[in-house]
Amino acid sequence: MSRDIGIDLGTSNIRVFVRSKGIVLDEPAVVAINKITGEVLAVGAVAREMMGKTPDNIIAVRPIQNGVVADFEAAKLLIENAIEKSVGKSFFNKPRVIVSTPYAITDVELKALEEVVYRAGAKDVYVIEQAIAA
């Protein structure tokens, strides 16, 4: 049995819709990372609270800028965390994911977004424009 989810990747928030459950996740699209070790310290609301209040070795980044992947690895971690929080983590039962994109996205940006979602743990990735998703 497949799990179907929809992800709205915004610059400020990420929202996840799960079929038959509705919106299950709505949190800031921020990732806090230790620059020295590369370890993810926080994702979402906790990471947003860390912005501007951390030592120099910890950075809080917004991996999505204007609907486009700005930081590949941080975006992967953000989407991976969103999928895990919304449907759980399973090696054998990966979800099918629909991702919304802005209207003026280039082919290179589209491929980068698809690759990020696949690496985050999706079985299939479908990309639709935000106007159609609305």
C-alpha cells in the first residue's frame, strides 16, 4: 500500500498534506547545522528560534529561496524530516510525493528539486505548478 503526500515548499514554511489525513505538518523551512561537524541540530520551529542567537559554528539556513533549492543538502534534510514527521520512515514503503513549484522555474531548478525529493526518501516524485495545486 502506497502513501501519498503533497508538499508545498515555500521560502518561509513547508506544508505537508497526507491523503485521508489532511495537512499534518506546517512549520518554518529552516535548518540549523553545525558548520564544523555538519551535524543537523534542529529543523523547523526550533531552528527558526535559533536564527541570530547561535555561536559562529552554528548556522540556521533557509534551503528554499523563491521556490527554488538554494542549498541542496539542507533542502534534502528539511524534506526528509518533513516526510518522517508526516508519514514515518520506512525503507520498503516509501511515499509518492507531489511537490508544488513556482510558475517560472527553469528545467535545471526542476531537476534539482526532483533529485532532492528522491534523495529525501520518495518512491515517485510528481511536480506541479503552485497555481494548479491551489
